[in-house]
Amino acid sequence: CVRNGSPTDVYNIKEEMRVRGVPYDSYTYGTLMSCAAKHALLPLAHTLLLEMKESKVRPNEKVSAALAKVYVGCKQPLKAKSLLEEMQEEGMRPLVETYFAVIEGLASQRHIEQAGQVLTSMPNLAMSPSPRMVATVIHACASAYEMMEPGGERRKMLSETAWGVYRCADESNVRITD
């Protein structure tokens, strides 16, 4: 389902488990959520999340990472960012892949300052951003900066975001080469 399957496989697996009376656990939900992420199936992801809450199965970091990817795949990076914040508030330690999905989603939808904020918060969480994360935000800042009129407030904010991300990477000993 996750590697080679189609969207209908997700629903077929879920139905077969229900018919056989196989209880879902966090591993099962994680696999199904990963399938939903692969195919950007937002309705299924919401159904899975509701079912988890009803059955008192707490979403773990893997399920949350997959859900963040679903949001990003459905062009809803602000929901992915909210999910990341909820995870942190609940004491969960988000996976690096969750941060990357959120950062990449925010940057691709032109929420560049917020992508920079997420990235620069990572060292405070005892986690360093990857070179790819840093490059994603800096390149998004540069692209947006070039398209704006000189002297604008938004252009200044983009420049500050890029420098903040660069300083964060430097302090975390992250080197980007391109």
C-alpha cells in the first residue's frame, strides 16, 4: 500500500481489517496514514484521526508525520504547522521528516517567514535542521525577493528571514553547498 499500492488499496485494507475484526493499533494507523499521505487522501486522513481519537489510540510521531504530509500534499501547510505545534504542546517530539514536510509545504505556498520560524525553532528543540531544509527556505526567500519591488516591507522581511535561517544553520554547523 505505501510503496506500490493505489488509493483503493488503502480502503480495501481498512475494510478487510474491519470485517476480520482486527483491532487497529498505532502501527496500523501509522501504515494507513502513510498510505493516505502517499496519495494525498485528506478525507481518509481525517477519518483515521477521528477513529484514533474514538478508540483512544494516541497518534504517535509517525502518524503525525504522515498527517502533516497529507496536509502539505493537499496544499494546506498552515494545518501542517498547527499539527506540529499541537505535537509540541502535547510533549511529542516531532520527527525530522515532519519538520521538513511543514517547512517545504510552507515555503512552496509562499508562507516563507513561517517556514523560517519553524526552521529556526529547531535548535531550541535540540534538533538541527538538515541542509535541504535550510536550502529550501533560503531559495524560497531569494525567489520571492527577486519578484518584489525594491524597498518594500515584505522584501525586508524576506531578507531578515533568509539571514535568520542562515545564522541558525551556521550555529547548528549545518552547511549548504548549493
